[in-house]
Amino acid sequence: MKFYGWFFGAIALLLCLCSPATAARLLSWEFERRDNHLIFVTDESILPQARLLSHPTRLIIDLPGVDLTEPTIQRLGGAIATIHSEQIDDENSRLIIELDANYQVDPSQIEIRGLSPTRWQVALPTPQRITLRDLPPVEPRRESTPEPNLEQPRLPSDRPTPTAQNQHLATINALEIGNNDTLLIHADRNISGRGSWNLAERAYQLLIPNARFSSRLRQPSLVGVPISQIRLRQRGTTLEILVYPSASHEVQGPEQLSSNLLSLDIVPQRIARPVPVPPTSRPTTRPTPGPLPRPTGQDLVVIDPGHGGRDPGAIGIGGLREKDVVLPISLEISRTLQQQGVRVIMTRSDDRYVTLAGRTQIANRARADVFVSIHANAISLSRPDVNGVETYYYTSGGRLAQTIHQSILSNVSIGNRGVKRARFYVLRHSSMPAVLVEVGFVTGRADAPRLANSSFRSQMAQAIARGILLYLQQN
């Protein structure tokens, strides 16, 4: 297959941040499929490095000094086949975005931004389907008269049995590592081959029609060679050779050295253009929040801590209950707003049960200016990879939702799952701008331990309060 010149190789990228003094942890990563954005969060400042590799196209984001809780993989299908994390060694890990073999991206349009020293966004352009150039068709092979008394090797039962037809197949009788990390394929007669990347196997696939391999064939030594494994399979009368190169190398070929000799070159990935990173996207420290906005009007805000009493809400990792997360956050939001001169009503200020209708009635009867419901998200405990903040609105709360959501992202290290429209009861039945904030996932590997931490909850509360105050000041 054919790739454009810049498409072979690696994009070297050094993002200028202070390197961590101690080992950092990768708290979460998530791919926003709609926007082709990968968001990842660490617990300390890091120095990522990124490069684009081919065969297949994959963006490698190395995270020096970062430990994983455990490797994960997300299979997306379509143009972006998989995204996965892996531990390279005891001190380093990486994230890999792998495209389907039929797609490519323009490296000049890849954008990597440090939203904070611990929170990063990788924005990919829409992958484009590439045009594959088939190798020249295999020419019919002129059969020579078999040499007399030529010994025919005995084949295992899963290979073609000697018949009048397959006695004329070429026999691969040797695999050899030549100079400059070249894999040589020797046959007893004319052979041709077609090569491509096999996405399912994550290996380079060489197909040799009208061929089989000798039962006496021995694998070459791979010591010191940038190949981790070579596998051979017989597919009817076609021989398949799978070559697994190291992460920093690619396979080129096949090249026809002679009528009965093919070669594959194992070469280092070649460097392409770097991905530009705007200087403003790489703060070395988190900006210190300025003074809280102080609205001038006599605004009334209703803060609604979700669930309570006999309704614990979602129950997550370690038995973490939603109602125990959202109440302290809501109480601090209320205190902060009141300190800035805002009147506040809470639908509950302790561990009691309030109906959905009761919550909206409190806000509507008080003729509140803003209604903010605080919740914690959840998904199956089998999906701890899902983390991040979401903010919902129904009709008139769109600007309020955007303001609060942006305040959270600017002041809290947490994954971004976006602002969304939803028909939640408390949003539909509130007569004022209303939003529902999901402050993270109690089932999330990254979010759960932070939601259980009082310092993190306080940070979240301050960010939400700041967003509410800013909205009131501007509206």
C-alpha cells in the first residue's frame, strides 16, 4: 500500500514543562469521539513527548515518569481503531491512538495543548481515507521440470497434502536475517509477494501465493534485531508471513532480489514535521484564581444536592455514595455564594430525602434566579476507565451551564465530558435557568478517590461557585 512521504515516520514533539520530581500517576484518559479529542489527566506536572508512526498510522504519546494503574484499551471501530495505554517500564508509560490501516491524518493539523500542567488535550483532524496502490499482479510462474529424485518434505496434517497440484508449489526453505536488519525469504523456485499492515494482528503481513514452507524450516535468531516475532501460516496454497517489528521500527517491502528470493527491510521510523504547540497552551504552573466575582444585584440561587436520606444515589468504588459526595460540595457552594452577597436556598442541607417535584417547587415558589443541581455520575463498575465532569441544561440554562463548566475545567484537574442538553425532571420543571452538574464518576478509577477527598470536593465547590458568580455578574 502507498502512504504519503510525510506519513512514514515519527513526529518528535517536546512540550516544555518542568519535569516531575517524583513519579506521577495517570489518573484518567478519555476519547471524545464526536470531536476527535483525547483528554488525559495526571496527578503531577509531566513532560509528554509525541510522535506519529506508520504501518499502521498511530500517534504515540510517551509519558516519562508516569505510572499506570493498569493498562487499558478502548476499541472504537471506524477510522480510529483503538486507543490504549501501556506501561513501557517501571517509570514510563504511553498512550497510543491507532488508526485503521485505510486512514491517515495530516500531522500539521494535530494539536496538543496543555490545558494545565496536569491536564492535556490531543485534538486530531478528521482522518482521511487513503488510496491503496496494489502491488503489481503476480505473474504466472513458468513451471520447470522437477529434478529427478528430489526429496519432497513430509508436511504436518494442517498443511496441504502432497498432491499433483501442490507438488508444483514453491517451497520456502530458509528465513535469514541479512545485513542492515533485512529479512530474506528463500524459495526453491520463483516466488512473488504482497505486503500490507495487518491491523488485527498488529503485524506486517506478507502473502506469497502458490507457496508453502518446508517442514525443516527454522526460525532465524532475533537477538539484536528490531523484530519481536515472526509467524508463518499456511492459507490453502498461499503462505502468510507475519513480522512483528519493534515500536520504533517499520517494515518496508517486499523487494524481489531474484526470482526465488524476497526481502523485507526493517528500518527505523523516519522523522516528519513537528506538531506546532502554541506557547499559551503550555503554562508551567496552574494560574492562581483571581478574586471571586461579586454580583451587584440581589440574586437568589437555589442549590440542590441530589438524592439524600433513603436515596443514596449511585454507589461506586469502595462503597462511595453519591449523596455523601454532593452534600458537602453543595454546602460549600452555598457558603461561598453567601459570602459574596448572594442569597441562597438549599433544597436540603442535611441527609434527608426530597422528591424531585419538591425540589423544583422550592425554586419556583421562591422565584429564584438560578437553579443548580449537584450530582455525581456513575456507570458500571466494570468501566472504571470512564471519568470526567458533565454539565446538563434543558432550555434557558445553556449559558449558565457553559460558564460553570468552563470554570470547573479552568480550576480543577478532571476529564471533560462536555456540556449537554438533557430532559432531567429538575431541569424541565424549573422556571429559571437551571443546570445539573455531574462532578465526576463514583465508579471512575480516577474520579472516585478524588471525590472521596475533602480537598478535592472543596476545589470543585469553589469552581462551581465561581462559575455561578461569574454568570450572575454578566447577566
